[in-house]
Amino acid sequence: MKLILTVVQDKDSNRLIDALGKKDYKTTKLSTTGGFLKEGNTTLMIGVEDNEVDDALEVVKQNCSQREQMIAPISPMGGNADSYIPKPVKVEVGGATVFVLPVESFFQF
């Protein structure tokens, strides 16, 4: 058995959860926050059998799109001057960050 931890943008989460549900993958949704843009993310915990990993990853890949987003300048006032961005810049956001972990035991009470 494997545990797939998938971090996606909030914009992609409902579509992904619906697509996983249609394939009978059970998910647990956690609200998380990204470090760089400090925007909301969704982390999904998906438990699958070893032979289902590739299929589940394909569902994630098909439902989490990457896109460009403009981020506004961040003032160093009251913050860290190291992260100061003097003008708007385009950054690539979206997609998914995925970790596949082995599960030693699974219990449901």
C-alpha cells in the first residue's frame, strides 16, 4: 500500500477531488499554505494499493494545470528585505507536488 501526498493549488482541488472520486479513490483534504506566494493550497492524502499508483498519478496530472500568474511587488516595510520584489513578475503556479510514501500498516476503526 502507498500513501500519495499531493499539494495542489486551491483552484485545482475540487476538480481533482471529483476526478479521484469517479475512480473510487478515497481522499482526505487538508488546507495548507504555500511558502513563496503565501497563497492557499490543498494537500490531499490518497491511500492506494501498489498497483494503483500510476493510475492515481495520471488522474492528478490530468487535473492540475500549470499557469502563469503576475505577482505584485512586495514591500519590505515590516518584512524581510531579502524577499523584496521591486516590480510585478510572472511566476509559474499550479501543477502538483507529489510524494509517494510506503505504508507499513493501515487501520480503520
